[in-house]
Amino acid sequence: MNPKYEKIFDNEIKEFIRISETFAHKYVGNSVDDIRRSYNEMVKHFKQTRPSSVRAEDKKVVFKERTLAYRCYSKGTDNKSDLIYFHGGGFILGGLESHDDICAEICENTGCNVFLLDYSLAPEVKYPEFFLDAIRFYYYVKNPERRLVLVGDSAGGTLAGFVSNKVRNVTIRPEAQILIYPDLAGQIIGSNKRQFSDAPLLTQDDVNFYHNCAGLPANKGLHDLTRNFDNDNMPKTLLVSAEIDPLAEDCQNYLGSLKKHGCDITFLEGAGLPHGFLRARHLSKKARFIFDEIIKFIVQAK
């Protein structure tokens, strides 16, 4: 770890980073297959046992273009709220297992029915297919008689924000969106180096690699939620950033855009936390605090 970060992170987060980087260093290649193997092993290491009160059922939805798997979490209680979770992973990683424990804990603590989508990934598919999967799944799940909250982390936060924007002027809008250290800016190119471009767990080079693999356009992309979209009439929003993250600066731009358009938005900075800190919620008091605040926001919005 760069010495400048040794002074920023506390011991709990340093240990989380050390363990995470152990898996990243296991594979010397930088192919998508290598990255997926290390990521899946890291996920397995940090994964928590699913709460016994939560039931999970795997299902499939058939669209004209493809069949997608999703997992539905429920507590069996009578509730009137649903939640769609779009997982992170740079549009090339993740699935039903990578965020299983996070979604189960959200279900346990909020009582919402949680829907986790296994959307299409690059490089097997290219942009904009994962965005189209997300919007189709929204209309598939949305029930006018039930409240709906959209949540996503990292690339999943990008998908959640995209869906919220696309449906902001229709009748069946979400009650709220929660974007957790989302990728909001579009292509990071040239000499425009970010403040934390060499941060642990996600660097600017990593972001560029993910974008290139996914085929994200440098301009006018669906992922650039700050510059390419009007942000009027957006739902109630919780925007969560990681302080030590090359994506953090773009959260500030998005925050300004939503405020400008009169959105009811709450900003929560994960001070002293790196990208991907949700996985540290059982290791770090700081990460746990942010996760608990996310739960409170969902409960109030549902």
C-alpha cells in the first residue's frame, strides 16, 4: 500500500484491504477470467451466512433478447415494499452469489422483498445491453400497488441511477434510489487524473480497464449520469461515496446536479473508506455505520 494511504485508513480497513489484495495478487494475469477467479475467491472469503429468517428463491425472467436469472429474498411477512438491487463489478464481475449476503441482510433488516438481478456481463455482451437488462427488469418487477426502492453499488449504482432517470416522468416511479460509490462520470481519459487515482482496491487504471471491456463510449454514454441526462423529477435519493476512491469526485458533481433540479437528496460520505467497503461491514465500524444508515434510509422510504 502506498505510504500516503497508511495514514488515512484505520487498522480495521487496512486489514480488509490486505485480505482483499491477497486474492487480487494470486493471479499474475490480467485477463477477465483471472480477474473473475480472484474476485470470486475474495467474495467467498468475506461472504456472511444468510439470516435464517430470510428465504431466497432463484427464478428466471424471459425477455425477447435473453433469459436472465434473478434471486428473490423475502421474510414471509406482510409488507408493501419491493427493492431491486443491482450488483457492482465494473460490468464484468459479480452475479447472484457476489452480493447474496448483502441482499439477504437488507431483506432481514428492512422487511422488503429484495430482487437481485444477474444482468448480462461484458465481454460476453457489450454496452448497452446491461443497461437494457436493468430497465426491462424494472418494468418486470414494478407493481403499481407496491412501493419500490432501487439500490446499486459501483457499476450497479450506475444502473440504478440510469433506471431512475429513465422512469422519472412515468406513473410507476420508484419511491427512492440509493447509489453506493457509483460510477457516474463516463470515460476517464487523458491527463485528467483523479485525486485518488492510485487508491487501494480501485484505481483509475482499473476503471479504464472495466470501461474498455464493457465497450462504454467516451461520449454520450448511458453511464455518464451527470453530463448526459436531465436530472429533474428524480426520486428521493441517498448518494453514498467512498472517500478514498477515484470515483468520489463524480459523486460531488451528481450531488450538485440533483440539488440544482430540486431533488430530495441526502449525501453520505464513507470517510476513511475505500471503494467496495460494503464487504467490510462486519470487520469495520466505519463501514458498518454506513451500512446501518443505508438500512435506515430504506426503512424510511419504503
